[in-house]
Amino acid sequence: MAGLVFSGDRRLDKPGQKIAADVSLDVRGNSQPWVSRGGVKLAHALEYFTFSPVERTCLDIGASTGGFTDVLLARGAARVYAVDVGYGQLDWKLRTDERVTVMEKTNARSLSEKNIPEPVDLVTCDASFIGLETVLPAALDLTTPGAILIALIKPQFEVGKNEVGKGGVVRDPALHEAVCRRISDWLTARRGWRAIGITESPITGPEGNKEFLIGGVNDDLATHARRAARPAPKR
């Protein structure tokens, strides 16, 4: 129990605690500081992989409400391109932050230098209903040597439909392991990229799905020539 549920001035902090049916309840405070639960996941990954967003130009794929974007800004990012195929979801405080470039109604698979006019130092991804091998390539192609990646692996969107269990949940640990290995191998097979590890998310996804975060680094010095000539845009 997080200790946020009250009945009057009485804190209800024990699972299974009995109360009268007609007692009113209210939730006070916030169990985490970010605009969405996604922030908890990214904050964990940054610490686990010892990655820092300080002064980095970041590309947040699947920004949605902005949990990942919120963490990046709080940890010192210079700019965040918040990309989402949806519309109107990004939290107002992020939408009005001058460090955020809001890119709604934007398909991450179509990203290019035309809509991301400066080299990217850090890519994050929290996408749904699409696999990482499909949604990430265009974003990774926009990165500089030394760029880092943190992407949320959601097994329910990576396995075949016949492997997803009741309620849309993937429960088989063997499938979790197979998906993580496949994504890690795929990333390492991309020119210049290498996976440096995978950690389990500290919180589950919808319906209790286990999720994982993969960290990667772009070591491709060959990309330097392609990016060095691109001047950063005036802000």
C-alpha cells in the first residue's frame, strides 16, 4: 500500500483492511512525481544503465502523456522532440515548455532530417501496438556517435497473436526471454549499435504485463561525417 488512501483523517495502509460500505474514501498525494507512470520506468532505466540526458537532444517516441519526456527534462535534457501518432495527449506543462518540440500526428517510422533538424543524442521509446524493430529504425538513423537508446520492450506487442494469453497478457517467462534476446540481437546487428543490457521494468504495464527496458549505445564513428556538417538550428 502506498499510504495515499484516507477515510476522513484515517490513513488506510493495510491490504484487506475492513471498512463500512458507506464510508467515503479519497486519495491524497501522488505516489510518483511524473506526469504519468511511464516516468517511473525511464527513471529506473537511467539509473540502471547510468545514462545521463544532461544537455542532450532527445527524441521521445510514443510520448503520449509525457512520462518519459518529463523525466528527460527533469534530468537536464536540452531539448526533447516528443513524437506521437496520437493527438492532444501531452501534459500541458510539457506542451508549454520551451525545451519541448511537440510532434503530434507523427508516425515515427517516417521521421527524417526534414522534421528532426538536428542530430539526436538520446532516443527513448514507449510505443504500443507496434514492435520495436518496426518503430525504431528511422529514429536510430538520426542519431550521432555516442548516442544512447532506452526502449521499453512490451512482449504483448512482440509475440505472435497466438502467444498472447487471456486478457492480452504474456505470462510465459520463456517468451519474455525470447523477445528480449531477439530485440537485443536486432539492435546489435544494426550498424554501429550495441545493446548493453536489459532490465525489468519496476512496474507492470496494462493488465499486469511484464515489461523490460533495453539500453543501447551508438558506437558508429562512420556516422560522424554524415552528422558533423549539419548545423544545429537556432532556438
